[in-house]
Amino acid sequence: MKAIVLAAGYATRLYPLTKDRPKPLLEVAGKTILDYITGKMDSVKEIDEIIIVTNDKFAGHFEEWSNEADYSKKLTIVNDGTMTNETRLGAIGDIQYVIEQLDIQDDLMVLAGDNLFEFELTDFVSFYDQVKTSCIATYAEDNIEQLKRNGIAEIDENQKVIGFEEKPAEPKSKYCVPTLYILQESTLPLITQYLDEGNNPDAPGQLIPYFVQHSKVHAYLFEGKRYDIGTVESYERVQQIFTDKTE
């Protein structure tokens, strides 16, 4: 299994914090967001390579980070060649770019580079091994406003995904889906198909209903907190929560 961390965005909503520094390398309680994520991936024995896909503006920052990092997995930085928010490939475009550039022929874990979460990725992979289909991670969310800002999955009694909607005005379920997926190797051509049909290359959640339509997808229900860092206010709030935990 390979793991891709999506880190090619420009995080303009976090300016000035991210004007000259990529969001995944912002520190939370003395440790970068990326280090929290990579530490979780490093525990998954099935993963043999962690790929950080970034842009030309920030590639040097991630190269420097990887040179100083001390993890058991191979770290690979992929530069998608873009320089501005307006010319970005989009998250799905970046996944496809990495698959093509590195000729990936493995199962693929996909994670957003700005999500902090408490559960263990080893449990997610164990679930994937049981169901033997592509999987999304999901959790029960009671806050209706939070549901409206995220991807929402409808699942049946066997945890099979039967519907998915990105940022719905009226959520049909309480199951919130961060960008955290495991895609089966056999389904990776669906990404090319999705893009070739002219679909949105940006928000990764747009890919999930396409996968649901063309293949089987299951939802892994996790417990524990998950923190989305999208604004200066949310960053400061998470910073405070993690600082309080370490004191």
C-alpha cells in the first residue's frame, strides 16, 4: 500500500500564516500537522511509501522537512509544478498526477494534509482488509452546520456506502467524511475515467459518489476527535486544545 498526503493547496483562508509556509507544516503544540499524520501512517505495516504531493511554491519546504524527518517509511515529495491557487491541479488532479508520475500499482491511502484525528490508521486498514473494497473513514456528527460543510455518507446496515453528497444544504445522514480513503488498486482507473469525463478535479469528496456508482465502497466508523484546520480561528482553537493536552 502507498499513502498520498494531499499538500498542494495554497490555504489562502489562512493568510498570512500560510503566505510563505504550507499549511501541513504549521505547528500545533510544537509539532507540525504533517508530523502528527505521518506518525499515524508510520505505524501501518502495509504502507511502504508515504508520498507528499505539493506545489512548486512549497516543494522546497517539504524537501527540507523530509530530510530532517525520522520515520521508518520511505518519504517521497512530488511537485505538481503549479505556482498559484488559480493554476492548481486540484486534489483529484494531484492524485492522478502522482499515480502517473510514480506508476502506482498498489492499494492507495489518501489523506488531506490538514486533518488531525485521534483514531489509529492501523484500525482503518484492518477494516479495509476485512471488507476487501475501497473504504472511506467516517464518524457520527451531531452539529448540523458541520455536516453542511463536509461530505456526508449514507450507509446501510453492513456499512456499505449507498449514497454520498459533498456539502449538502440538507444532510441525509449524520455520517461526516473527512478526506481519508483507501482505494483498491483495481479501482484506480476510475480516477482517470472520472477526470476524462470532465468532472471537477478539485474537492476529493466529489470522487466518492463516482466510486460508489462504479464500485463497492464501505465506510469505516471511527471514534475520537477529528480537527479540521481551515481558518485562522480554527487553527488557534486546535492549537489551544493540543497545548492544553500536553500541559
